[in-house]
Amino acid sequence: MIAGVARILDLLWSSGRRARRAIRGMACAGRFAARGDNFTFDPDGVYTYETIEVGRNVDLGHRPVIMAARSRIRIGDNVMFGPEVTIRGGNHRIDRVGTPMIAVEKSPSDGALDRGVTIGDDVWVGTRAVILHGVTIGRGAVIGAGAVVTRSVPPYGVAAGNPARVIRLRWPVETIIEHEQQLYPPEQRLTTAELAALSDLPRPEARPMPASAVRG
């Protein structure tokens, strides 16, 4: 009897919560500075909507914190976030003598403290990663779960750790070229110079083929 009542109450609560989230999502979607088609976001996340630009086919994951008071956060196309990702544009001054940090106000000359964040196309940001101001995440990059990204990540780099560092490329440069040719028109592909810069990064380790594949 009690269990049955509890199930009914839980169903009513869940239905009401879903309805509230749907209404809040519809009300807030238009507040983003820009958004493309097929854009998914958690209405229970924290956003400074008017400073965030989002491309097409983007999923911002479960309860992210994406904030920039005066700078911009730009997110490209085909991007996915794991749960609870934090992106923070801007920074606080810590160099004022005789004033508590919370009371320090920024002046127009403090633009260097208000750098934004740019995330390129085809990027995956793992669970609870933190991306700080001034960072650019290159196209095709992967950010590991829990990473704290304080420096920019090159295209197709895999970054992990605190502070995050690039541990390898997703693929060898030759495969990256093939991937780019299949997805992007010539004028949008990485340039020869950009590809040459990637050649200095560690390549992914070759994985042995399964015995079944060897046998055919």
C-alpha cells in the first residue's frame, strides 16, 4: 500500500519536474547570444546567456557552468560535453594592495583579464573538465574528464590532467588529413602550416589487431 502510494507520488513529481524543465528550456533558449539548429542544453545549468554563442548540433551536457561577464564564450558545431563541465571566461584582479579581492572593480584597461574561450568544431569535453579564460580548444580535440585547461589545445589534440597537457593526437597526421577531406570543403581544412605544427606532437600508439581480424 505504502509502496504503491510512493510510486504514484514519485511519478507525479517526475512528471512535474520534466514539465518545469521543458518550460524553462523553451524560455531560456532564446537568451543565448547565438545558437544553431539541434542545440541541447540543461536548463538547470548555470549560464551567462548573453555572452555565449553556440553552433549547430551541440549538446552542453548535464548541469554545466558556463560563465563570462564581459568576454565571449564561443562553441562551434558538432560539440559534446560530459556532465558538469565548467567554462569560465574572465578573471579577477589579485594585485590590489589594501582592498579585499571581492571589492576590486575592473576598469576598461583590464581587458587582458577578460579574455574569452573558444571551442572549435567536433570537440568532446569530458566530465567535470574545467576550461579557463583565454583558452582556445582546436577543432577535433578531446578534453579528458577532470582536466583543468589553462592553455590552448591544438586541433585534434587529446589533453588531460591538472593542469592539462596534450598527451597525444587523436590520429596520425595522415589520418587527420583524410578526416578533414571527408568533413570540410578545401577552404575550411587545416592549412599546411597547421598540419606541420601537429607533426611535433606525440602520435597515438598503434594498437595490435585482434587475432580474429588477423585470421580473417
